[in-house]
Amino acid sequence: MQKVLQSQLKMAINKGELKRVSRENVKRKMKRSSNIMVNIMRGRVATLCPLLFALLFIVSCSVIDEDLNDCVEQAKMDYELRLVTNMTTELKTQLTTETDLQIADALKQELGNIFTDYAHDVDLSFYDTEGDSTRLQHDEHFMDANQASYALNLPMRRYMHLATANILDNELVTLENGNSCHQAMLKQVARDTIDSHSTGLFTARQPMEVLEGIDQNFNVHLYMANCSATLVIDPRGHGQLDKIRVFSTGFATGFNICDSVYQFDARSPIIRTTRTTIEDEDKLAFSSVTFPSREPKQTSTRSVIETEEPFITVPGEPLWEMQVYVPQPDGSITKNVLTIKTPLRAGQFKIIKCWIGDDGAVNITTTDPDPGPGPDPGPGPDPGPGPDNPDNPDNPDNPDNPDNPDNPDNPDNPDNPDNPNPGPSPDPGPSPDPGPGPDPGPSPEPEPEPDTTNSEVSVSVTLNWNPGGVYTPDL
């Protein structure tokens, strides 16, 4: 109708009849027609809306269609960090002397923010278990606690859930490929030489299914993904302690969270250790925090530890190294490479003790050094005559000893009238020859001498080491 009025107005203008047509009349007709059209549309919408909403509800959550992915349910997620480590045991068994106790206290303070079950931040991803396993939902929270609970609205379906803690403050490790479940991983920066990790990293993986109309609680436990090794050095009077440098190498560069497998580059980066400040400078301590080392070949790579006794192992092939550079008074450098034959695993804390010789060579400490002779106790009380003293009544040569055969009171003395056998027995003659006995076979091999060297750590020393022309860490 509005178009008809507009057409009439246009025709009137063309015919010069605009004067006979009132502007106000045209406006009234156009307004009336607009109101009629609006009322018609309102009536249709009011009639169709209930039908449309009912149809959308049936389609969105239809049991016939068997597609519940768009129906949202609330799930309660309970997160807790589980710190499985041997740090306390290692400190108690390896650092036992009075000086060592000062080192133990300093290491507890130095590594306290690494070996802790406290999470600053958590990254939560929920992946589709079908198709290309893409990420369907992503949440980030500041946890600042050992455990926390979050109520999340998740569509009903099966998920693979991956969680990571303490990643924001770690400048060397990032969470990469987070949109894909099987490619999501903790990745270390790719450099030849890097510092130690600055946080203890924790991860979790958990399959889950969100069901309709059920109050569900999911308990997710996060476990530590990195570890630490410390070299405790007794300099034994060696000078230039501030110039001693220690590095470690042979560790993983990434961790695939879903598959729970560590990845290793062809060339392992060199890790700068952190020197621990100790009040008593009689000993030095250098620590590195890294991903774990390789496992022995028979067990391939090892996943994140989730057992109570994960650190018991037997020395085997060389797996990782610590490098010690000791400057000498003449300006030369002694390079020491400590090869460790036991794996360093996730959550593990390892202490290696050594001492430095005059030439800068490192020697592994297997036992505490000999403290030397104690003070002279002085002369003790007179113990009396010794057993060889003729005056000692217990001396067999003492004539007064009843066991002396020359003593007249000895019943075995031939001159004693009470001796039932006063004379020597007659000679019975030679015994018959019994002949050769059975062949006893060859004598057994003598047992080898026990190996007194350290079977877990071996050391190679290069005196007057010259770094020219060879890649080396910056000393």
C-alpha cells in the first residue's frame, strides 16, 4: 500500500497536479498504511514465536537425533598437586656432617620454590576424543594454592582433559600447540646454552565424560615434570673459588602431555647451574633444574612418575653429564666431565659430592674423608704382668701353673704317682696305606677383588684444557 501511495504521488508530480494534492494528506495516508503493516507483522510474530522456540528446543536436545553435544551441564573439577620427590631423603642421606647441614639448609631455601606442591597458575584444556582431537574449551586460573575447585559448564560428551601448572612464570618453557590434544607439549627454548628452569612444572592428563542430569566431580592430580641435580664440591684449599664453573647436559627438551613422553633433541643444550649461597665457604654447591635425562635403552623413555618409589635404579650406560671447569694459578683450566650412569627422573633430586685435587681434577667422594688420629689419651692404668711374664700364674711356663707338664701336681706329669699312664704308649707302627682318594677336581678360581671405584659416576679429566676453536659454554 505504501508503494501505491508513493507511485500516485510521483504521477501527480509528473502531471503538474502537486498543487491539488495536500502534503499533509499524503503524510497521513502513509503513516496509516505503515501502522497497518506493523500490526500485521506483530500478529504473525506473536503467533509464530512459541512454535519457533519449541522447535529449536526439540532440535537442540533431541534424543532422536542422539546429539547431546550442545546441551550444557555443570561439572565440578577438583585439582590437587601431588609432589612425589626424594628431596628430603637425599638431603638426609648425602649431607650428614655439620658443614653439610649448612648446605642442606641452603639448598632447601634455594630449591624451595621448585620442589613445592603449590601452584601459582593452571591452564585447563578440554579436547574432543574423536576426529582431529581439537580443543573444545580452554580455561586459565590463578590457583595460588595446593588444591582448588572450579565449576565449569561443559557440553555433554567425552573429553581428554590436559592441565598444566606454573607455566606463566617460567621464561624457558612454554605451552605449545595447545589447540591439538596429541601435539600439546611443554617446550623448552631452543638455544645452545640456557639457564635452569625457574619453576617446578606440573601436568595432568585425564579422560572424562560429562553426562546429562548428574552432579559430577572430577578429581585431577598434577605431577611434577622436571627435576634437579646438585654438585657439592669440597675445594680443599683450592683458590679462585669464584671462577669455578659447573654445567650439566643430556636432558629432554620437551614433554608431550597427552602421551606423557619426553622428547630429546639430537644435541642436548648446556644448562648453566646456579651457585647456592652458603655462609660457610668450606664447600660449594651448584644446582640445575631441568627436564629428566634419558632412560636406559631397555626401558625407553619414561613418563611422569606417579609411584611412591620411582627413583631406585641400577647403574648402567652413560645418560647425562656434569662439566666442571677449574682455573689453575698458572692461568690454565682443568676440565672435568662427570658421566652419570643412573637416570635423573621427574620429581627427583640428586646430590653428587666431590673434592678438587691440586691439579684441579675432580674426585668423587664415596665415603667421608678420614678424620685422622684422635688425641693421645695418655697412659692408662697398669694392666699387670702380661701373659708372657714368667710370674703370670696363667703362663704355661710358670712352674706353679697346674697346666705346666713339669708341675708335680699336674696329673699328666709322668712323675705324678696319680698319673694313670705314667709311661709313653708303645709305638703302634705305621698305618696301612689307604691308597689314592677320589679326584677332587680343579681348585676353584679365587674371588676377584671388590671394585672400590664409584660405579655410578665416572670422571674424565683434561689438564691444561684449551677452549680455542671448540664450542664451549661461556666461562
